[in-house]
Amino acid sequence: MTAQDFILKTYTTNIESGSVKWASPSNIALVKYWGKKEHQIPENPSISFTLSDCKTITEVTYTKKESNGFSFEIFFEGKKNEAFKPKIQTFFERIETYMPFLKDYHFKIDTSNTFPHSSGIASSASGMSAIALCLMSIEQELTQTVIEKSHFNKKASFLARLGSGSACRSIEGELVVWGKNESTESSDLYGVKFEGDVHTNFKNYQDTILLVDKGEKQVSSTVGHKLMFGHPFAKERFAQAHTNLAELKTILASGDLKRFIEIVESEALTLHAMMMTSMPYFILMKPNTLEIINKIWAFRAATKSNVCFTLDAGANVHVLYPHNEKETVLKFIKNDLAIYCQNEHYICDQIGLGAALIKN
């Protein structure tokens, strides 16, 4: 499909008002995307686990208006939030071509997270995908037709990408690929549900998120992505991602947990290595991030566990492990890792199936 396929050509403005509500999850990339081209196109492909409980719940109420221009207000966890408005303004400007009804209505966006905002748990991914899904439901109302599910999801992912790149991977589950590559069905325009073989070792996989730092990151992901332009190791990194994705497809089918761990941890460290070697350089990991990583390595060496870690663009640590090790690993986290978390706070999650409509 091309971007032209997502342009809404006809709709009615006879509907005076309505409301729709979606819950959309965060996701955690196994092969990382870092660096993007114009129009939110990724420099390299990525693949992610969709989470289950770490999600954004968003209700969009729309009311017909007469004046021209975008009109919206945003409430975050019950309080009006002006800080989010510039990002939504930019988002609306980017997607207006595909959703021309945006200037016909006033939108009240009421959103909340089940996890700390702006702390490296991809809150922009769940947040922008939730808004995109709400807008798709409104489009369905205004066209007075039932949009075929595949097209609905693709366009929602396409729109979400224009708000936040990784948001395109939060529409579906359990595994989603984004970025054109030769080893999987894929697109630069939207996330594609991974349809390759998945061994039982990776079914119901667990992700416990250790909240090392719940505060705002000192360097946003948007700024970080831009620093890949002219990065001395960018070309090699983009090639590495293609190679790792191709191998990961084979690993997911074979159930090779040892090699899965090697690729996933290497990808996490490579992501942060790109940050530390950009110009200007920056570090998002904290001392406790490194303490946790070393504890995981020591625990794995001593117990032969298949627990491993990955990181997003932040200090928090995602601890990944098979479901059959849940009891043992959670005990390890409680006894040995929680002390390195802010207020000993961590979130137990697992792989999920994607976004869900709550009210239409």
C-alpha cells in the first residue's frame, strides 16, 4: 500500500457529536529503531513485543463546530494539560490530508497511563496509537460504513507513526515488525503483525519493568533520533539491525533462548552506544541501570536461567523471561533488583495482543 491509499475522500458532517474510547499498549523493541528519515520513516527495521498491561487509555469526544482551523483540548489523568498541545498540533497537521474532517470538529482528548509518563516505557507509542485508533473510529462513524479490519489497523498504524514512530507497533500483537526489510513481511509506512513461526518458548513471554527513574529523560527520543544524521557508526548500525532481524526470525521459530538473549541484550547496548557516540553525546542510563544489568548477568551465570534485559531510550530496565521461569525470576527481582528501583517500584507485565476498543 501507499500513503495515497489512506486518504479519506468522502464523509458526512451531519453527525453533531460523539465519543470513542480505546486502550492501546506500549511495546518493547527487541531489534531497535534509532534514526529516521523525513516523514517519520525509519532508517532501519525493528521488531517488538506488544505489552499487555502497560497501556494508555484515551477517550476522544468530538463536537461539530463552524470556525476554521484545528480545535482541541487535552486532559491528562483528569487535569488539563497544555504541555501536550504542540505535539498534538503537529500530529493533526501531519495527518490532515488523510483525515480532512479534523477541522470540522472540536476534540476533547482525555487520556491516562497505567505507567509513568516520559520515563522510557514508550508512553508516546501507547499514547499516539490510542489517539490514532480513536480517530479511526470517528472516521468509521463519519463514513457510515464498516471499515475492513485489516485496513482499519493499517491506517491506524500509519497515522500513529506520524505522531510517534514506535507507536505504529502498538496497534496489534504479539510481535510487530516496522521498517522495510528482506526477511519479513514489512512496510516503512506502518507496523505489520509478525506472522512467522513462533516457538512455544516465546509464548506468554514475561516483561517486568524496573523503574530506575520515573522522571523526564534529559534528552528526548526525537532529539536522539536526529543525532543519527552524520553519526560515524550509523551505516554499520543500520546494517546490523537488518542482520539481527533476519536472525531473530529464525530464533523465534527454533526457540533458541540462548541466542535470543545475545541478540536482545546486544541490541539494547548498541542503542545506548549510539547515544554515547553521537555529537553531542549523552547518557540515559543511570548507575542503577548498570547495577541491574550486572546482577542479571551474575544470576544467569549462577542459575542457568534464561532471564535477560533490554532497554528503551531511558534508564529503566525491561527484564524478559519465559513464562515457566516466572516464579524464580520474580523472586530474584524482589530480593535482588527492586532495591535499585525508585521507591522499589517495578511493573509486572507480559506479552499482549494489541489495542482494544472500550466504547464507541
